[in-house]
Amino acid sequence: MRTIVILLLVLILPLPLFAQDAGKAPVSLQTEECLGCHIIVTPGIVKDWEKSRHSRTVPAEALKKDKLTRRISSESIPEAYAKVAVGCYECHGQNTDRHADSFEHNGYTINVIVSPTDCSTCHAVEARQYSGTKKAMAHGNLVDNPLYMTLANSILGHKSWVDGDLKAAPASSNSLSETCLGCHGTRIEVRGMKTIDTDLLGEIQVPDLAGWPNEGVGRINPDGSFGSCTACHPRHSFSIEIARKPYTCAQCHLEPDVPAWNVYKESKHGNIYLSKKHTWNFENVPWVLGEDFTAPTCAVCHNSLITNPDGEVLAERTHDFGSRLWVRLFSLIYSHPQPRKGDVTVIRNADGLPLPTTFAGEPAMEYLIDEAEQDRRKASMSAVCGGCHSTDWYTSHFDKMDRTIEEVDRMVHTSTRVMQSAWDEGLADAGNPFDEALEKRWALQWLFYANSIKYSSAMTGAPDYATFKNGWWELSRNLEEMKELMELKRSTQYSVPGTK
Amino acid sequence: MRTIVILLLVLILPLPLFAQDAGKAPVSLQTEECLGCHIIVTPGIVKDWEKSRHSRTVPAEALKKDKLTRRISSESIPEAYAKVAVGCYECHGQNTDRHADSFEHNGYTINVIVSPTDCSTCHAVEARQYSGTKKAMAHGNLVDNPLYMTLANSILGHKSWVDGDLKAAPASSNSLSETCLGCHGTRIEVRGMKTIDTDLLGEIQVPDLAGWPNEGVGRINPDGSFGSCTACHPRHSFSIEIARKPYTCAQCHLEPDVPAWNVYKESKHGNIYLSKKHTWNFENVPWVLGEDFTAPTCAVCHNSLITNPDGEVLAERTHDFGSRLWVRLFSLIYSHPQPRKGDVTVIRNADGLPLPTTFAGEPAMEYLIDEAEQDRRKASMSAVCGGCHSTDWYTSHFDKMDRTIEEVDRMVHTSTRVMQSAWDEGLADAGNPFDEALEKRWALQWLFYANSIKYSSAMTGAPDYATFKNGWWELSRNLEEMKELMELKRSTQYSVPGTK
Amino acid sequence: MRTIVILLLVLILPLPLFAQDAGKAPVSLQTEECLGCHIIVTPGIVKDWEKSRHSRTVPAEALKKDKLTRRISSESIPEAYAKVAVGCYECHGQNTDRHADSFEHNGYTINVIVSPTDCSTCHAVEARQYSGTKKAMAHGNLVDNPLYMTLANSILGHKSWVDGDLKAAPASSNSLSETCLGCHGTRIEVRGMKTIDTDLLGEIQVPDLAGWPNEGVGRINPDGSFGSCTACHPRHSFSIEIARKPYTCAQCHLEPDVPAWNVYKESKHGNIYLSKKHTWNFENVPWVLGEDFTAPTCAVCHNSLITNPDGEVLAERTHDFGSRLWVRLFSLIYSHPQPRKGDVTVIRNADGLPLPTTFAGEPAMEYLIDEAEQDRRKASMSAVCGGCHSTDWYTSHFDKMDRTIEEVDRMVHTSTRVMQSAWDEGLADAGNPFDEALEKRWALQWLFYANSIKYSSAMTGAPDYATFKNGWWELSRNLEEMKELMELKRSTQYSVPGTK
């Protein structure tokens, strides 16, 4: 039956349909053959691709645009790819010798996973900018930091109830991939080949991948590259509109630990975005302030190429998403200057811990950017603010933010001192600083509440969020509860077994 | 004054306006008369209806469409309804002899409530599919399960402070209807007739209904039928666009207990929906994958008629919303195969409790679907996934989900063992397993946190939700807090009065 | 270099571009000069303004419209403003003698801040309606109420860890402005002049403002006026669409303390809005029920001018946002009739506290509206409901709401009695009723949970929100935890230092 279906397909499929539509670019013979079957078996992604710019232009044409309007950044495109649409084979058929996930599929050698290295054939600058950033390194930055893994294991590891106590096991690779590594990215490993049963072809052989599916930003790919372009440019439309809309960033940057999206939604900027986005142009390159959009989204401030209406560049395109950031709001356990390098596993604070600050708040400046670099980055962000706001306005805004960071970090410092007292008194066991109820309350202070207040301040306001949602109310309330819990424990002569 | 208004209305109202507009279908004489007054007294719903398909076509025409594009499912339509628009009287004037809520209104006998039985005149298949499902049975499934009502009463019942203790009363019918039954549906009862004062007509007599207003999915109607079509197809546009958009499902399936919408929003599918929905067609029947939409919504996976661009059916339309579901993610108190029947009050676990699993996790298989049925349902869902994803992709996805369900349920099992220890030690009173602070912490484990992680996994990822929002972080933290609370109680020789 | 840029600007700037575009109104000479530089330095706001009605019409023309369609409410417009577009200078150049923030800027005296008094030149009725309302008085209503400031300080003040106890400092002005006053509004004070460095002009002198930037609804402006029109009509488009969309209200009226937006989103009204808003007209004046929109938003019910399709007024426009509200859902600490006046600092309850009810629930009726006024307001709101719903429907709806308010307040009353017991027993110190962990749990009852349930009821349902999110589940759970915490404290002979 399946054989008949395939035969019929080969005989009657109107193949030129894919190649010669008005508005469509010519497709390669290989891609034409991919499409012949995949319009049957996975029509959704074929149609999605047909709506994409990849199907409607060829790189040679894309190269002819001037620098500001060009959407590909490589200086030249290999002959084989220059004059055909960017189709199935052009992406999945690249660099197969480097891909441990390459396999034979109906006469072609293709890769399951398209990596940043593959995309760099046309988008070289973006791939280069991205490589080595905190995002690209996000897998190792988590799993190679023993302190972070202590936290992850305390959250994700199975707990057993044994003799009236909870015994913890390490996190399973499944749970890690479903949680932390969903955003940070998995390490994809090829375990070999496996046989699967398909509707159209019956049994076929495909690579057996561990850590897959995954689209985390720091995924380690079977060709050795880091990252996943589809984290923000979802296949197979690779739509710039999707990448520019905040829902993309919001998949990972959200309440309660990194509430960028939640805060943005409640801000004036977010209000204008939500109210007027239907009148904006999310496809234009360059992205013109005042014409294409009238309030910032994540992409406006952090990475897009932004120009004034007269074509003057306000901000250069960058895929180093931290390159306009000087201070790291994200509390570990206090705010601090951004790390010098994307690989933050090398950082050691004055106490020898793999953290950018000590528990007392001292930053590990050797690993963090200096003041000159901070100023340079602040100026690049300010240039975006200045597209709408007066110098005084945004200067005053950042002054408020600086004061807020300082005030919040002081509250976190008090929380750490309370925690330290509990450890000193034997009311908690400092061995693992994240596993007990009291310690988790301490983590809430910096990981949820301090972060929330700082993000609210940075994004020009989400005052109710900073007050009652996950902000000052919780910061103060939780601190009182920590104190009270300690009093209760103390008055019952409670002590961690073995500490007294 | 009112009389004059009415007289003027009758004399000058441009009645043919309703009947003969371009693009409008002819309306019945009865409906014409309804519209004559209601364009004055409730113009909002008249205008809403005017925008609906009901006002623009007649059933006889709708019947002529071929099977795939047809929007009504009855084989034939009674003569009286076939050639006029589906107007006020066509719906409110049906089956008045069966309706306890029928009444005389300006010379016509009409019903306040239009029931699924009334809608089934044209939409017979949908009404039949829906009847007997968990949704249709949702009222009784809650109020006729004594264990669930123990939980509901412990949440909603008034508490008095008497001699240093909290005394609980049962939930009021008002609070039940404002909370649980808002989604599950009330039982509408006709208490008699009452006089109300209206602007246009002065005092009029209308049925006095208990449990009204309500649009819960399992509402028990005055004609004895179950359900409320307006729960998802809100009156009076009955828009398929609204029913297909996830905001409809999100009215009930949301954080913290059933966070389907919250998880979807954070997933890649949700991101694409939110970013590109303005380019989709939410009105087309059948709903064409890749053309009308490029990422799933709730309706795509669970109930819509979906075809490939070439017209091949990927999924049949169904109003049995569980028919593509094999495993019940919703923890009671562990995941388990879907129930065989919509009426789940009959279920008894091995301990004799009206629950689909025991506290130890053993499923009451006699009442749950067997493996063959599970496989059949999984295949029907997989067919939708396969519209965009390779066989290996969605197989690996479901494998991850299976592992996650197993891991989460193991954590819930540990929580239940901790709770059981508390009951055994007299640190809590097992009489009502839901009313004490410690017991409510146990309920959080399965009702909020386990559910959240499972939904996150099932919908291809909302990794931060599964980690920090209502997921593993809370599951582990709350477990530690349960343990610590028990330790504090134990060391203060606390015991539930009467248990020691 | 800067000088050269400016010279070039002056020479080559195509100034008439701003004045004579098709569809643009003539701009004043002063505004033309503003635009000449600001299209370079802040092009975003210039372009935003160009899209606004302010740039496309002149007040003299706007005045000619009939009463229903007119968008300005002043009876006459001063000659100087009547025949030019409402441009930069027309707003920033007004009443400079009254503005402490006026300054010389490139030859013109302008104000940094445009105040409601300035806007009242054209929008006199709105400014008058707004003045004296709770919103206009929002700054003083918070900071001049010593009890509220005790709460604010307990949340925002820095806590130090001294000898095993937490010592609290008052809130800083920075934290107040980043949280409470972000919505309530700051008091803007002119500290003098300061020098700032700008890209285009180098060093310039500008007023040095304390409390700025801020767009809170009760901001006290440098001309002595109260309020900030840009809180809802964000500059510089002043779009009525933005003001009418619920995202504007949602900047402040949201979870967890005032969850209006959260509840609306989950309601049927919110579902219809989210699903169909792309087909609505958010610009039309008057706003026509059934034609421009088919479900209410915040603005529909609370302040917009709403007419029937035949032009009959259902609701008059008002900028007194409480004028259709009779009961104050917001718990302080119980619901009560709305205050008579916007300045609520004058209220004293029977115990002498600045609260609209006593802790026992007795309302301070002397300061609250009487029944006749309550009925009048309920009727004005009901007229909006009646645009779509039958008299019986909305009457039954409000009956449910009344019962829910009563039930919830009874639960809050129990919580207050529990709290009172703790104070009486010395388990907490009543001196500051908001600073201890147990007291913060009591505040959660009325400030978060009671509010949430009442808002859910008022907005026709968000049943899951009222049940599990921040509703009955939390109300009951937290009450149990309060009791249990007291038991633990009691059994450990805990007492607040100095109370026993």
C-alpha cells in the first residue's frame, strides 16, 4: 500500500508547482524532491516555509541590497546556494561530514538538526556575534557550575521519605531537559541509529538522539556548535516578526525568576505595544523608529538594527544580546557588572565560590566588565532611549534604577545575614545551602523578589508588580517569616542533626 | 410614557430593515417582532447576531454544502426552520413544552435558556458527541462526589472563630455557583414566576430561576439537558473564531490548578499563535493546516476538523473533548488512563474511595480505558502532530512526557507518604483530609504543582513554568515545608485534639 | 562639530514638510521650530505626534462638530490656539508663569510637564470632572494617611538584622516613587536648575525635578494641579484607542491587590474582547454599542460616552471614574459604600482610625455615599449592562455580587477576630498592625484574597480565579495557617518582647 502511494506520488505530483509559482524563487532539485514527499507527510512546515522569505528569494539577490536593508550578512555565498531558494536541502544538507546526526534519507545525506554553523553560510555576522555569548554558553554555564547544579538538584531531584526524613537524589536528565535545559539547551548526543515506523515509507532508519527535541539557546549540537537559531526564529518560517515580538523572549524571560515579559506587559511601553502593534511593521529592515513602531519591544532595546526616519543608525544590529547591558540585574545573589565573557563557569568570588559576588556582596571584578566598558554599553542603550526621551528623562530614569538596585541588594544582604545566623546557630545546615525550607526562603529573596523589583525599575515601571506581586511586599514578608521560623525552631531546641 | 414609546416603535420602526438587507437571510415573522423591540432594549445582542452566520444564511442553504465544508450536522432540518435565518424565535421558541423556563412574553411562548437539545435541531452530531462526556457531566461529577465536596466545602465554607478554633460550615450555593460551578455548571431550577420592572414595558412576569446566570459546561438546564453551548460559542454571534481561539478554553483551563493556557502561552506553539494570529483564518471550515494556521491552538489538537492543504482529513471534528486524550494529566491524585465514561461519580478505587487512583497510586482500571483504547486515542492525537513534526519528533516528545508524568507522580507519592505519617502520628486529623494547613499543603502538591509540570511537558514546553512558577521548585519547597512543619509540631508535643 | 550640525540643520531642514503635508493641520511657527530640532533628537515622539489627531486638526475645526461627536469639551478656544495644530509649543508653552518647571529653551519659555490645567484649554469638562476625584487625590490619599503609610513603610522600609531581630527604617522616597507612587503619583518638586550634556546642543540648563519621571494618576504638578493625563493618554499620540484598551487600566489595576485586568481576561467579556478586538473600532466618538464593539472593556463600563446604534446615549462620558460605582469592592478592610469625596484622608471610623470601616466592619457612613446616591450610580452602570442583557439577567448578577461581598467580608471578619486574639494573647504586637509575619497574613486576607473574589464576582465571573488563584482556596488556607502559627507560638510560650 505504501509503495503504491509513493509510486503515485512520484508519477502525479505536480512538482513544478513548488518551483515556478509567482513570487517564489527557484528551488534546487534536491529541495524539490524533499518537498514532493513532505507536502504529504508534514504539510504544515512546507506551507510555513512557503510563506517565508527563504522560499521567495535567492541569496544572490539578497546580497545585492545595500548594507542597511540587507538581511544576510555574509560577504559572499557559495555558488551552490546563491541562486536557489533557501529550501529543505540547502539547510539540512549542509556540512554533513561535521554532523554526527547526518544520515541517509531517500538517497540524500542530511542532518536532523540545522545548527548555527549551517545558518552562518548566509548569516555569518550573526553567528559570529552569538558564539561565545552567555546565551551560547548557557548549557555549560549551568551544568558545569557545581553550585548551580546543587540548586538544580535540590529542586529537581527525587525525594524519598525514609525514617521521617527526606532523602534527595540528583536530578534526572529527563527533568533537567524539561526544565532548566528547556531554555539553557541540552547537549544533543547521537546514540546510534534506530528504526522508526512511518506512515509513508514504513520502517526507516534515523539517528537516535539524546536530548532531543530541544530548542534551548545554548544547545550543544551534533556538529559541535552552540546554540539554536530556532529558539527565536522558529522553523520553518524563520519569521523576523516572531523574533521581534516579545512573546519569543517571553518563552524564557518571565515570572517568577526573570520577569522581563511580566514587567514589560505592565509598563507604559508594553501598554503601547499591546494597544498599537496591529499598526506597526514588524518586517522592515532596518527597523525605523517612529515609522515602523512607536514604543520599544525587547528586540528594539537589545538587538535590532534601529534607525531614525532619516536613516541614521540609532543602534546597530547585534546577536550578542548582552552587548547593550552594563549591569546584571539578575541577582547572583546581588547585581553586579556584566561578566567579561560568555563562559561564566570560570568566575570565582573572593570566597572561592563560582559566583560573581560573595555572599557579602563583593563583586569578583576580575571577571566582570570595568567602568569604561559599562559606560560604553550604557551609552549604546541610552542612544535607543534618546530616540523618544530627553537626555534628562532617561538619565533620571537610570538614576532611579541605580538607587533601586542598591536598596534591593541591601535588603538581600540583610536576608543573607539572617540566613547566616541560622547556619551559625545550627538552625540550618550550610552543607547544601539550597535544600532546606529556610534556605529556599532565602533563595526566594534574591532569585524571585529582588529580580522582580530590579526588572520593574529597569523597564520604566510596573509599580504594582514591584510593590505587591513579587516585589517589596514579598521581600519584607518573607524576611519576617524567616525570622519567625528561626524563633520557632530556636524555642523548640530544634537543630539540624549533627550540627550541635 | 412607556406606552407612547411602544406605540411610536410600532408605527415608525423600519422593520424590513432586519429582513431584507443585502447579505442577510430572511427572518421569520416572529423573529422580526422580537427584533423590533430588542434593537431598542438590548441592541448589543441584536447587532452581535446581525454579524453572525446565523443571520446571514438559512439552514436549507447550509445543508447543501459538501460534507467537509458543512457547518451543520443534522441530516435534515424541520420545515419551520429550514428557510429562515436562525433568529431569536428559532432558538428561544423551540421545545417550549419541555422547558420549565418557558413563559409568555408579548404574545409568544419562549424559553429563557437555549439548551444543547435546542441547538441539536441543526447541530445534531455535536450535541450527541457532547452528551455524556466529562464536560456534560461536570456538575454531577463534582457535587455528587462526596470526597470532592469535602474539598469544596473546606475551601468555600464559612469559618467562625469559636474558643480559639475555626469551625467550618458547608459552602453556600451562592459561593459554589461563583466558583466551582462557574465552570462546572449549575443546576438551573425554576422557582416560579416573578415580576420585574423593565424600562420599555414596565412590570413583566418572567421565570424566577435559581442558578442563573450561568454558562458552565455541565449546566443542568430546565429542559433536563446537560451543558451550555454558549460556554464556548458565546451568544449572540456564536462565532467559530471565538470558539477556536484559546481565550475561550482559558476561561476555565488556567493557572493554578489546570494551567493549560498559561503553559501554552509560554510554549513555542503559543508564541507563534500570539505573533502570527492576525494572518490566520479562524473562520474556515474545514480548518486547513498550513494555510489557515501554522501552529496549533487548543481547538486544533482537541476538537476541530483539520485537513491538509489537499483536503485530506488529519482529524475529524469532535465535541467529545476527551476523545483524543489517553492519559489524564490532571492529578487525582496521580495521573491515570482517561475514565471510560463521562459520569465519573461511579468510580471507586481499591480503597472504596470515589477516586480514579488510590492514595498509593493504584489506578481503578475497571473504570478507566484500556491500553488498546489509549493507543487509539494517542494515534488520533499524533496524526495532528504529524502535520508538522516527524514521527521521531513527536514520539520522542511523548516519551519525555511519559517519563515526566512518572517522575512527578513519584514525588506526589512521597508527599502522600509524608502526609500519611502526619496522620499516623496525630499531627493531623485524617477525618477530613483537606481542611488543615498541612493537608492543604499536600493538596498543593498534586492539584497545583504536579498538574503544572505535566501540562508543561504535554504542551512541548514551558520550561520556566515547570521549573520555578508552579513546578519543581514549589513541589520540592513545599515538601520541605511539610516536613519542617511536622518537626515543629512534633517538638511542641502538638496533637490534633482527640487523636492522642 | 555640534555647531556645524545645527547650522546644517537650519540651512537644509525641509521645514515646510511639517506644516503642509496632506492631512496635516498648519503648525504654529513656534512648534515648527521645535519640530526642526526634535525630528533629529527625539524623532520617535515627533512621529508619534504626527500620527495623532492633534497634528491633523485644529481646535476651531474640532469645535464645529456636534455635541455627540465632538472630542473637545471647552466652549471656546483662545485665539492663539484655535487655528493651528495642537503641537509642541501649544502644550509645553502654556501657562508658563504658573509652572515652577518652566525654563528657557532655545529662545522659548516652556514647561517640562504638561498638566491637566494645560490640557483643560481644550478639554475643560474632562479636567473639571477629574479634579477632586479619588484618582486626582491619589497622592495625598496615600501619603497623608498615617495608617496607610505605616503599611507602606512596613513593606518598603529597609530592614537591618541587629542582635537577632529585624529593625525597620521608613521607606525611602526612591522606593515610594518606584512602587506606590508609580500609580498614585509623586509630588514633583523643582529643586532648581541643572546642567546636562546633550548630543545636539552640548551643555544646556534644565529644571532639576524631584519625583520625575512619573505618570501617576494623582501626580502633584509644578503648577499646583493634580493628575497626569498621560497616565491613560500616553504621549505623544494621545491615542483614544490606547486609553480605551484595557492594557492602560491594567498598568495599575491588576493582580494581586486590585486584579481587575486579571479577572476581566478570564471572563466572558474579556474572552470576546481578546478574540474579536481586531474587528472593533476603538477610535469612534461616540462609541457605538454593537457596531464599534460587542463586549465591554474597562472604558465602556466606567467612563466612555456610549450610544445605541440609533444614537441614544446609554452612558455619558465621564472622567470621574468612580461616578458609576456605588460599592467599593476594594477591602479597607471590608467593602463599603463609595466615599463621598475624592479626598479620603478626612475619613475617620468609629474607632478614630483613618479607615472607611472599623476592624469590626462598621462603615463610617458620615463620609460615604448614602443609599439614594448608591442607587443612582447603580442605575447608571445598569444602563450599560442593559445594552446587551435583560433586566433580570443583570439584576440577578448584582444580587450574586451582593451575596458574595457579604460572604467574603464575613470571612475577613473571622480573620480579624483571629488576629485580634493573637494581639490579645501577646502572640503579636498591635503597635504596628502590619509588620509581623502573622499580621501580613491577616493583610493578605483582605488586600489580596477578598479583593480577588469580589472583583471576580463583579465582572461576571472568573470562577477559577475566585476559587484557586487568589480566592477562596487562599482565603481558607491562609486562615488555617494563621491558626496553626498561633498554636505553634502558643505552645512554645512565644511572646512579643514586652507584651507579657
